[in-house]
Amino acid sequence: MSVVAATRRHESRRARTVTIGLAVALVALFALSLSYGSFQVSLPDVVRSLLGQPTPPQVDYIVQTLRLPRALVGVLAGIAFGLAGAIFQQLLRNPLASPDVIGVTSGATTAAVLSIVVFSTSGPVLSLVALGGALITALLIYLFAWRGGSVGGYRFVLVGIGIGAAMAGLTSFLLTRADVRAAQEALIWLAGSLNGRTWDNVVPLAIASLILVPGAVLLGRPLTGLQLGDDVARGLGLHVERGRLLLLIVGVCLAGTATAAAGPISYIAFMSGPIAARMVGGGRPVLLPAGLVGAVIVLAGDFIGSHLLGPAQFPVGVVTGVIGAPYLLWLLATANRTGRGG
């Protein structure tokens, strides 16, 4: 018992250390996003502007109107994507079971593109439409994957990939039938970009995050039991299907609202959970670290795409896609070598 207790204390200390380190990195990237650009703003001026103290008008405009909404959307969307990915992957015990791989994000994207192309919506309405698309898609996946009174993780992934492909085809069809200007606006959004984000994008995402992030952390407490399998979880007194369904709903809502605010930023949900798990170790749920990893990747990717790749600016989704695609191939290759590739 003393060995087990010592191991748990070590794991808890490591998890706290990793979480604090990620939070510090996130604050540093956030400050860098507000200060660095074509117009340099010193960190003291950034702090004074955020606190409402006297600063030159151009500083207030650049910090509070141009850069702060962009950085906030990056942080909140990254946290939401990271949490959603960790919830799906740990709940279904499959590293491929992230919203951007199994079609949930594709459903939100299709609904948002339909709304942009046909009704020219934006802001809170677009967020609600994308959330509705994600929920409907997740419900279809859940229903098709239901067999024998439960949902298997491998079957859930396969059904989700199929429905995601159908949603991607529908999105392409909508773009071919759209007006040129509407299609161009939708294509920019589809790349997954923080460029041009305003307070109209921040407010709905912030409200959703205030509700969903604490809900994910609270509902995630039984994740350790659910990861042991349905029979063991029931033996521990957990309500398996109810707990799984509530967690999936929260994960879908996180992915849907983040997609509505920043577009379908590639592979954030897919990469954040495994990276956080490797950093924390011990096999415990890593929801909060995964959210922080997602935010760090989004802000870092946005900074790289905006400032470090030459005069042209690239959307953050392009940068994360370049990183995430090889990681997906590596994961599939290692899964096949170890006999887990199906």
C-alpha cells in the first residue's frame, strides 16, 4: 500500500508540474501574440493597455481590437479542441477517436458552410448552427455504432470516419454550388484561421467555455473507471452509458463551438491528448493538460504561420496540418506493427 501511495503522489506531482509548465508556456505565447507583429508593442505597453491605463491610441487599437480577440479565440478554441479530443480518445480507448478524425468536426463544418453559403450568417448564429451540426452528426454516429446495448470504441471510429467522409462530400458540393464570394469566405474559414477574429467571435466561445470546460473536468472524474471497460466500471458502481453519453455530449459541444469560432483547425483535438498523456505519464486522465496543450499548439501555430514562414501569412490550420498528418501516419504505422491496426 505504501508503494501504491508513493506512486500516486509522484504521479500527482508530475501532473501538477506539467500543468503549471504548460500554463506558463501559454501565458508566454499569449504575451508574444499581443506584442509581436508588423507594429511592435512593448510588454509594459501591452500590460498598461489591458489594465486600461493611459497608452497611445494606436497601441490600444492594435492590442485590444486586432490582437487580443485573435489571441483569446486561439486560447479558448485550443482548450476546447484539446479537451474534446482527450474526452473522445480516453472514453473510447482509441487514439483515433478524436472529433476531427471521426466526423464530428466535419458535421459542424458542413452545417457552418451551409449557413455561410446560403444564409450569410456569422457570429453567435453561426456558432449555434455549427454546434447543431456537430450534435446531429455525433447522434448519428452514436446510433449507428450502438450494438448489443453498448457502443464499441472501434466501431464508433469506423462509423464516424464514414459519416465524416459523407459530410466532407456534402461540404464540397455546397461550395461548388455557392456564389463566388460566399465560397471564398467559406474556404478561408475552412482552412482553420484566427485571422480577422473579433469580439463577436470571442463572446459566444467564452460563454460556452465557461459552461463546458468546468463540466468536462467534473464529468471526467469517472474516466479512470470507464477506461477499465464497461463490466469493471459497472462493478465499481458507475452508470456506464449515462456517464459516457454525458461526456460525449460535452466533447461534441466543445468541438462544435471551437469549430464555429476558428474553423476546423486540423489535428488539434487529435494530437493534444496523446501529447499530454506522454508528458504526464501514469495512465491517468489528462483533460486539463490536454486542453492546455491544445491552446499552446494553436497559439504557436498561429505565430509560426503569421511571422516565421516568409512574407506570406498562412492560416494556423495549414501549420497544424503539416504537423498532424505525419503524426497520424506514424500512429497508424505503429498500430499495425503492434497488431492493433485491425
